[in-house]
Amino acid sequence: MDATGTLKGVYLPAGDYQTSSKFQVYGKGVDVVGAGPWFTRFLAPQGQENTDVGFRAEASANGSTFRDFAYFGNYTSRIDGPGKVFDFANVKNMTIDNIWVEHMICMFWASNMDDSEVTNSRIRNTFADAINMTNGSANNHVHNNQARGTGDDSFALFAATDNGGSGQRGNVFENLTSTNTWRAAGLAVYGGQDNTFRNIYIADTLVYSGVTISSLDFGYPMEGFGPAPTVFDGLTVVRSGGHFWGDQVFGAVWMFSASKSFGNIQVNNLDVIDPTYSGIMFQTNYVGGQPQNTFQNPTFTNVTITGAKKSGDRYDAKSGYGIWANPMPEAGQGPAVGTATFTNLTFSGNFRDIENTTSTFTITRN
């Protein structure tokens, strides 16, 4: 805390820095700069577990920068709430650059953050998301990041409104890699509009889809999709999909029309390679035996799906489909409802290219 007002921030030279609590950043924007993640390393205490370390910042710290250091946590189980290296709320003009994180709950969680950047960072072995933006976070740039072994969605845009924020739009996620996600998806988008996701590589999810596009509230009030577009462009999804929540089976790309509107979704230049069960799965949520929201004609352009084989396990009957309009995802549900349009759709080496036994869902090929 600089009483003179003349210092810009703090430089941390090479070394190991043991810390047992969160640093609270407030009062003004500051720069926290290390000598690089191989050299400046924050360590949670040895001999303990589940210690909440990192940085928390709120609006009075607008304009802060955190770069060039690593955080090694001691989390051994998932505890929702603490465990985020960067826990931001109601901030803007923040920069996270060249950070390495391991064994935390999340690297980064922002509620109502605007006009900020998360870049050049690597996240390993977390119990939840690598990077998640929620509650009206807008006009942010997430790029050049790599996540491996996350225990929830690696990269998520979560348009919840429970913490008072709304208007989740104008965000760009690009040049990202997610591998070996062991719970949830590599990329997950839950509502919002005017957001773009491009040049993203996802491989080897364990139990869930590689890409989740969902309008389900699941416990929090959410914004739906639209009316401005949500654009996905240049996605490669390899060996992804799985089964979870009992016998729920997920495609490599999971399209889920549910509690809120599912409008103006555009998917361009998508390659799905060797999906575990199916390439693209369409699912609609039902309440009281009735569908909540239908698919409002998401469009797909330049899509290639290859290698959707029969799985040979207990879910074999739900496998081998390039595109699947799911007729009965789970007990009490019903078939996908609505339409989707594909332009320049290419299949190769699938057990069945398109499986649609419903009377409620239409796939149009141009």
C-alpha cells in the first residue's frame, strides 16, 4: 500500500514465495510483475491442503496488471467458492498475462468484468474451470491460453445474473487449447450474445462434450442466446464426448436448447474427429412433459465429421452417429425440437452420418 502515490506496483524477482491467504488489491490500479513463471513462483503452504491463495480485486483496483509468475496450489478436493488464483468482481481494464497455475480450483473467475484481457497463460490440474467469465462480463479478450486437466469447463462464458450483472456480450475467446478435461467441456458457452469463439483446439475430454452450447439455467438465472449472434469459427474437436450424470451420453459438440432462448447461433469451420459417441448431438430440455425452448435454426457452415464409430460399451446404441437428434436423452425428457441448417457438410468413416428418428427436429442440408 503506497501512501505516496508515486509507485506503479511491485516487482517480484526470481524466487519461491510461500503464501497462505489471498492478497486484497484495492485503492488504485497496480502492476504485480514477476521474472517469469519459471522463476517467480507462489507456493501454497506445504503440509496443508485446500488453502485459498491468489489475488482478489474489486472496482477500486481497475486497471491492474498481473503478469510473469506462477501459482502452485495445494488443493486436493473441490470446494466451490474459494480456490481461484484471480477472483475479480465489478472491475474493468484488467490484464492477466503469462501466468502458470497448477492444483487450484480455478485460475481465473470474473463476475461483471469489462474491457479486460487474459492471455499467454497455462493452467494445469484444476478442480474446476481454467477461465470463467460471468454476470455481465463484457468486451473482454481471452487469447493464447492453454488448459490441461481441468475439472470443469476449461474456458467458459457463463451468462448468469445471480450476482447482479447482465449484458454478457462483446467477448472474444480465441487461440485456445484444451486437453484432457476430466469433468465438463473444453469450451462451454451458456447464453449471451455478440460473443465470438475462434481458433480453438479441444482434445480428449473424459466424461463430457468437447464443446457445450447450452441455454440451461441449472441453478442460476441466466441470459438466453440472442438476438445478436453468438459465433463459433475454427473449432477442432478430437476424441471428445463421454457419459455422465448416470446414463447421459454427450456428443463431441453438445447443443442443448433448454430454460432460455436458443437463437442466432452460428458455427463455422468445425472439424470433429473420432468422437467418443457422436459428433454433434442436439438435445432439448423438457419440464412437465413439454419442451422449454426450441432450436431456432442454428446454422453450421463448413463442417467435417469423421470417425464416429460404435463404442462397444453399454452405450453402444447411442454411438456411431455423425449428427444425432437425441430422441430420449434421459428419463422424463423428450426428443430434440426445432431446426438446424448445414451448408457444406462433409462426412467420412462414420457408422451413420445422420441419425434423426424424431418428428420434432429438422436438419436441412444445403
